[in-house]
Amino acid sequence: MTLLQLGLVVLAQVAQVAGQVLLKQGMTRRTGRLSRVAAGTALLTFWFLAWLQLLQGLDLSYLYPFEGLSLVLLVFASGFFLGERMRVSTWIGVALIATGMILVGLN
């Protein structure tokens, strides 16, 4: 994996998380609903197109574990931007996902 590909992977996962947070905000707030949903949809579209680009140059078995990054980021973003409270079991799951990503990355 090149540095450019790694950057695109991280950027794509951040866009996916931001898109999901904006969609959630847009669907649960009275003001700014349309702009948040539109921005969330745009970010998820970017994620999709970036993912397609990455699939061209990387093996799926190598690329897919990076999806775990979005799950980890989403837990933090949900707490920070949406005020969601996480249980201990959630943090254990995050730790297991992160461990799995590291193990796959070492392979």
C-alpha cells in the first residue's frame, strides 16, 4: 500500500463517519435538516467513490479490515457530536476491533 492509498483509506473512513453523523443530525433535528442530510449524502458519496478507487488497486482481503477504523471512529464521533453514552461493552468491542485491525495490518 502506498502512502497515497493509505491517505485515501483514512480520508474515506473519516468521510463515512462524518456522513453518518450528519445524516443522524439531519434526521433528528428540526432546523438545518436538509443541509445536514445533503452534506451527509455528499460525504457518503465521496466515501463510495473513494472505496471504488481503492478496490482497483488493493486486494479486498487487505482493504476491508480498514472498515474497522470507521467503526472505532463512529463510536468516538457519536459520543462527541451526538452526545451518545457508551457502555463498557462498547469500549471492549472497540478495543477488540482495534486489535484485529493491528493484527491484520501486521500480516
